[in-house]
Amino acid sequence: MNRYPRNMLGYGATPPDAAWPGGAKVAVQFVLNYEEGGENCVLHGDAASEAFLSDIAGAAQWPGQRHWNMESIYEYGARAGFWRLHRLFTGAGIPLTIYGVATALARSPEQVAAMKAAGWEIASHGLKWVEHKDMPEDEERAAIAEAIRLHTEVVGARPLGWYTGRCSANTVRLAAEEGGFAYISDTYDDDLPYWLEVGDRDQLILPYTLEANDMRFATAPGYITGEQFFKYLKDAFDMLYAEGEAGAPKMMSVGLHNRLIGRPGKAAGLKRFLDYAQSHADVWFPRRIDIARHWAETHPHKRRERPSAMPRPRFVESFGGVFEHSPWIAERAWGLELGPAHDTAIGVHSALCRVFRAASPEERLGVLRAHPDLAGKLAAAKRLTAESTAEQASAGLDALTDAERTEFEQLNAAYVEKHGFPFIIAVRDHDKAGILHAFQRRLHNDRDTEFAEACAQVERIAELRLKDML
């Protein structure tokens, strides 16, 4: 099977109603990443110092050496930044989700106690704040297990949320296979939670953010002042709030780091945003676990048969009749690069039409000739396919007067004699009078024009059939 694993569709044009508690127009959720003491450092057994997400421009790892300035910046996050943010959020009455690196939490017992006393959720941010991209799968699986063990030992309860950040292509699957996470956040691909099927497990995904995130103070292009951060958050909030007012509420994630936004000049912009968001009615400020529980209760996952995952015989059985008496189209479509985007009526239609359009003129003519005459002898003998029978009946072609039947028979004969294939029209788009008018008009077209029009009508018929099926 030639299958494309990435999901480029998501909820598409019709996302579900989030139905946030209290009818909130937007759920604004703040994450505070606690990484200080879990970063790359030779003291932690790492080969080099940290070089990521600090105020040191152009920082590089120092192999085999401690980087005193880098360590000091991380220490600021634990010593001062955390407490400034703790005062800010507890004062505002807004709960946080902590993405806690397990080894960092183990080195910060007072901060952990303060998190717990504030009622904040402490999710897992991995065992160490290091790259996972080059970890062998078994090594990463063991690191996830050790992160959970140490987190449970330090916090007193296992984490229900997981976010690695510096993840590998295997991270989401491995975390889901662990089986104990209410949500995983190592994606950035949506404004709403969604379900991911990983083997037999239905795993809830709560997408995170790298743009409404103070990490942009340490990357280019990025923020320079707290006011820039405030303005970006305000613009994002205003857009999402307006969408919520229009009936499509979403989730806004905001990512924070003690050593970055915890600095006074940056924290001022964050405070402005808290004041601004709290000045609006109908805003929910949950922890991520609250969103996960709400979504699981309000939008529980329901597995369904997905076309892109069907074996060939099942795919052909399901869609072989969409193009009249032409199962070869479904046979060939199964061999295309199908993926989640093809698990809808539009997606399957696209695959089938690609095969039809790429077929030889003789093959396409065969598809046209497989269609019955409108209100013809096969219909009278009740020998149409179930789909054709229903379609012709929808336009009243099963209840013609003698004069109407005679007119259809004459038009059918004249059309086939001139063009070499039956007159084809998506009857569900028309009433009986409209069909007759189109018949009379198209009879006078040249063959090439009619061949193109008939093929377009065949595709339209297939689209309507698939929308009924899916």
C-alpha cells in the first residue's frame, strides 16, 4: 500500500463545536515550561552545555565544559522568574499547566510545592531537556518510562499530559503506546484537540504553540519587547474571540518559560495580556488537563472504517460501483498515494476521478457506455443498479406519461446515434423539465464537447454517490 501518513485535512471546513464550559467563546490556556536544572549540562552527565532558548545571542554548545553564563541564565528562571510568574498568575486567579522536566522538578522541591499549592497541573516535559531526534526507539521509550517514574516520585502522582518539545518522529506514538496519558501535546497542527488512533489506543492530542510563545524572545525573527509579545497575543485573542462569537470557539495556547518571560521587561507585556483577556466576558482559563477531560466527555472518539486503511478487496467492494459498472477505477485508485485526506467523500472522489481522468479515451468511453439510457428499456425492466434506480426516481423519471416516455426514447436514440454513448446527466441536480431541456440542448453539440460534458457529469454523479456513502 502506498500510503501518506500526514493528515493535511484535520477538521476541514466544518470543525466541531468545542462547547466550552459556560458557553465560552475561547479557551485561553497558559503553559509554563519548567526546564531549569534539566537542560544540557556536564553536571547532568551530558557531553556539552546547553545552547537553546536563552538570552545569549548565537549560543553554541561547549563540549566537555560548563557554560557559566548559560547556567546562570537558567538559574535565574528558577530563582526569580518562576516566583514572579507564580505571583502574577495566582494573583490573577488563572491556573497554569506546568510542562515539567522530571530532573528539573527533582532539583526544585520548593517550586514544585508552590505549583501543587496553587492547584496547577504538572504535566511531563520529559526526563531531560535534551534532543530526542537521534534517540533509538528503545532508548526513547526507556526515557519516557523513566520520566514518568521520576515525575511520580517527585510530584506524588503520575503525569496525565506529555510534551517533549525537542521530540523525534517516534515520540507521539511511543507516548501514546505508554497508555497512561490523557493527552499528548507534541503537535502544533490545530486550534482544537483531536483524536489520534495509535494501534488499539484512541489518544487525545492537544496541539501546542511555538508562535504565541515567549521562546520567540530567544529566536529570530522574534520579540524584543514585552509590548510586542502583548500585541501578538492580543491579536491572536481578538481573532479567536471573534470566531467564537461567530459560533466557532477555539483554543488559544500560550507558551512561557521562567528564564524568558520571567524577566521584568518581558513579564510586563504578559501582565498586560492577562488584564486584557480577563476584561472580556465568556473566556475560559483552563489547565490543559481540564481541556482534555472536557473534550473526552463532549467529543468522545468513534472509530470508523477509513478508506485509506482498507485492503484492496474491501476498497473495491465499497467503491467499485461509484463509477457505473467500472470497478477497475477503484482497483487503480487503491494503488494511489492515499492518506487521511482521502478518508472523506471528497477525498475518495478525488482519487477515483484521478484514475478516470488518466484513463485512455477508450476506457473512458467504456465508462460512458456503461451508463443506462434515461427512462429507457433497462429502467422499464427494473434492471438498473440500485443507485441509478434511486437517482432516476429522484427526478420523477420512473413516473412518466406516455408522451414523456416517447420523447425520452426518441431523444435517447438520436443522441446515441450521433455521439456513440448514452446521454448522461446528474439527475439529482435537476427536475424532469430541466433534464429534458438539457437533453434537447446538448443533442446538438459536437461529439468532443459532449464527450467532455458526459465525463464531467459522470464525475458529478460519483460525487453525489460518495456523499451518500460517506
